[in-house]
Amino acid sequence: MHERLSFHIKRDSVLHRLNPLTKLTLVLALIMVAFTSPWYWTPHLLFLFVIIPLSFIGKVFREFFFAATRLILPAAGFLFLMQAFFQPIGEHVIFKFYFLDITQESLMFAFKNAMRVIVMVSSFTLFLLTTHPSELMSDLTRRGLPGQFAYVIISTLQILPQIQSKSQTIISAQRSRGLDTEGNFFKRAGSLVPLVGPLVFGSLVEVEERAIAIEARGFTSKSIKTSLYEIADTSFEKIIRWGLIIIIILSIVLNIWL
Amino acid sequence: MALVNLQNVTYKYPLTKTPALQNINLQIKEGEFVAVVGANGAGKSTLCYTLAGFAPHFFKGEMSGSIEVAGKESSKSTLDEWVLNVGLAFQNPFNQISGAKYTVFEEIAFGLENIGVPRDEMKDRVNDALALTGITDLADRSPYSLSGGQQQRVALTSILVMQPKLLVLDEPTSQMDPIGTREVFSVIRKMAEGGMTVVMVEHKMEWIAQFADRVIALKDGSILLEGKPGEVLTSDVLAENGFGISRYTSTAREAKKQGLWKKEKLPVTLDEAVEGFKK
């Protein structure tokens, strides 16, 4: 069954022990710097010398590598091709294909943009790999994020696989009653109707019961919530966070100014 | 003084014509274990929701009469205050999993986090509750990976850990095997002896007869019969009104007609039946 419902890999590392907010700020700072830095090689260097080493520090390089090759590279590769072909800049044509041409400039431009996206997605992947979602949410709730908001995020993550398996059950049930789910496009689309009805109405009924269940456990209680886990937050981390925030602000200001 | 006091309670769900509960008068003492029986649509679940404050606070609809639990009046309280005194667990365990937690331990702590119990006390209470219902070995599992019966135990534990004065249970053992059912009944009995008041909807007559102090039979939203399990569950009125009755009772009733059952009182449990037929 679905034992694993998040990206999170449970390991003991410095990166795992960092406060979730510190990691989140770091991700934001990396993204901002990669996107606003005027120097061409910034995103490339950030990826090679910050993000990859961080994946080793977090002891999740293998998983990170998997996610990168299967998810991030294909997307970035596609972006690279699109931009290389359709960016109408530069004169040094390298390659011509009917009306499409690749110039040295458009190639460079595409490479930088693809790298920026890689920095963005891979730093976020690293964050998800080393941060438990409930730890993140209870830390953010402690800092004033509304409990309802945190609940919606976490429960959605958990309930998606449940809905998936339920739709599978409904399909099997409808098939055993003679529903034809194979054939051409229209036939398949038509066979969705007997699936969607039970799934949607069933989910609505469930929502009511779940609302009762969490209400019975004091979800809307006006007292100040406590948390089962103590989430470490040192004053050293606070300083780091402020440093990162200054970097973020600087990169925004410089970008507008220049 | 009675912990629960219902006076002339009548309740109608929104958009319905007939009331789901009609003129209910009910007093329950502290530490009493009351079982509620009845056919589908008799108002068992509505009674549970009323005691737990969800009718009318959650469902809206029209409520008349007075509902008092632990000295508080339902119409003058809000739902979030009410649930501190009254715990509710219902039938479908899957929908009672909060969905916000990744392990059983966290799931059970959820209610305590919400009402602001300090961390050390929280851990102790969760550990005690896990041991009480015998699911300590499930503590690190994902609540979604459990069987229906195990999920029902988690749902029950999540409410027990909040230590309500009144525990309302709507068929809490429907997905359990006989061994699980026995264990849950004895846990609930133990809680009642420790001073927790329990109202439980249940179809398993043999278990009610062994563990409950009192039985309430509901029909069409009204109380049809009320009294000691041995009396109510063997009553002819129950049989005539189409209630589910224990197979030992119906066997002995037939035997009585044939002159094979000599005792005056009919049995509900296997032990009582064996003893009666021996004579």
C-alpha cells in the first residue's frame, strides 16, 4: 500500500536537521540569485558548487540524481531546444532548418535559461527530499500560518493516492457490470461518466464525515495549538536567514536598478 | 447528579419533514455504560450527533428541548467548547483519519495538539492511550496502510486520548473480528469503571448484554424501551418491532414455545443459553 506519501527521505544529516524555514529561505535565495545575477555563469556555478554539494551533505545524492535525470533534465532540455530555435537574436548562425535557425547567441541564451530552471527545480527538490512535510507545516503554523491552510496542504498530499486507488476500485466495479472502457477515443471518454459520478459524490460525502471527525478532535479550538515535535531553531540559523533575506532583497533591488 | 440530561428533545435535519428524534427524555449517570439499539433510520446516529453537539451546531436544522452534558447547555455553547467534554467516534474509520499526519502516533496526538496540551504531557498521554487499546506496535505505521479494524482502533484511541467526560461511539467495532470486538468492549468497560460515561450504538447484542449497564431501544426517533440489558434485549416488544435480536434469545424463545426452555428469563449470551438448557 501507499506507505510513502511524500518525497521526504528519512536520513540523519545537517541538512535534515536545519529548520525548515532556513531551508526554504535558502531555496528562495538560490532561485533569486540564479534569475537576477548579471553574470552569465551564475546559475551554472550555483548548480555545480552549491546544489550538488548540498545533496551530498544531505546524504540524498542518489535520490536527487534520480529526480534530476528523470524529471528535471527532460523538462530543461525541452526548454533549451525551444529557446535555442525560437530566440531571434544574434548573427552567427550555426545551424539552419527551413525558417528556423540557431545562432551562437540564442544557444548561449537558451543554455542560461535552462540552467536557471534547473537551479529552481533542483533546489526545491532537494528541499522536499530533506524536509518532512508535517515538520514544515508545524513550523510554519508555529510562526503564524493559519492551521486550516496547513491542513489543506498536507491532507491534499495524503488524500491524492487514496482517490487514485478509489477510482481504480470504481473502474473495476463498473467494468464488472459491463462498462466498456476500451475502444476509440469517444467510447473511452463516454466511459468516464460512470466513473466521475461516484468519485465526486462519494468524495463530497467523505468530506462531511472528515469535517466531523477533525472537529470532534478540537480542530477549531480557540486555544493555542501545541506541536508534538520540537523543531530546532538556533540563533545561528536566524542570522543565516537574515543574511539570505538580505541577499534576496539585494538581488531584487539590483535587478530593478540596473 | 446526571452527567447527561436530555429533556423533550426533538430534532429535524434541514430540508426534511419528519423529525429524526422525537421527544427524547434521557438521563445518564456519570460512569454509566449505555448501549443504544435500533433499526436503520431509527435515529441512533442522530442521537450520537446530538450528544456530541454536531446536531444542531454542525448540521443546523431545528432543535427543541434542552440538552445538558456536564452541567453545560448545548444551545448556549459553541461546538469547539462542547467537544472538550464529549468525544465522538463513528463507524467509517477511513473518514476519521485526519489526513494531516503521517504516523499513527502523530494521528493520535492530533487532537491534543489542537487543544494545546504541552508536549511532554502529550507524549505520555498518547503512549498510555496506545497501550490501553493495544496498538503500541502500530505507532510508526501510516494510518492509511492499516486494515479497517486497525483503523477503527486508531479512531477510538484518537478520541480516548482526549479524555472526554462523555464518550459517544457509533458502531465502533463494525469492521472488527470477534477478538478485536471483545478487546474494545473490555477497554470501554474499563473506561466506564474509571468514571467515563459511555453511550454506544451497537448491533452485537451478546456483547451489549455482557458489558453495558443499560440499553435504550430506539424506534422512529423515539425511545421504545429502556432498562437492563437482560430485560430489554429479551423483551417480546423488541422482537415484535423487528429489532435484531441475539440468536440465543430467538432460539430459546422457540424452545419455550415447545416447552424445552424451563426458565422464565430468556438468554442473550451463549453462556446464559448453555446454563438454561442444562436445567
